[in-house]
Amino acid sequence: AAGVRARALCEAASASAPPRPVRREPDDPRQRAALDCLRREPLSRDELGARLGASAAELGHILLPLELDGRIAEERDGTLRVALDP
């Protein structure tokens, strides 16, 4: 009985959940360029900065919104990869 009740609660919660917004490309061209690079292959921050021609500080400003939005993730070895794509 508890399993049936829990399942019904989960189904009701998912039915009333708002639809997920459609992700679109970032407005910032530097963020789009970073995503394009990371779609091709995972890169370290240094490699990505070199490809974008960005300093460490600039790269931080480029990546922070992408990280906070869950668009990119850092692997255990320090490489960055695309986590979610539009």
C-alpha cells in the first residue's frame, strides 16, 4: 500500500511540474565559441583559454555562467566538457 501511495505521489508531482525551458545558445559570442570548442573535445582550462585567446580572468568570466547553468562540467582530471546541450 505504501509503494502504491508513493508511486501515485510521484506521478502527481511529475504531472504538475512545469515544462523545462528550451535551452538556446548563449547570447555572448565568447560563450558560444567555448561551447563549440568543448563540443569537439574535452579541454583543460589552459587549452581552452589558448584556443579562445583569452586570459585566465577572461576565461573565468566566459565559463562561470556556463558552469552555473549546468552547460559545462569539469571532469576529475580537470578537463572541461559539455554537460547539457540545447
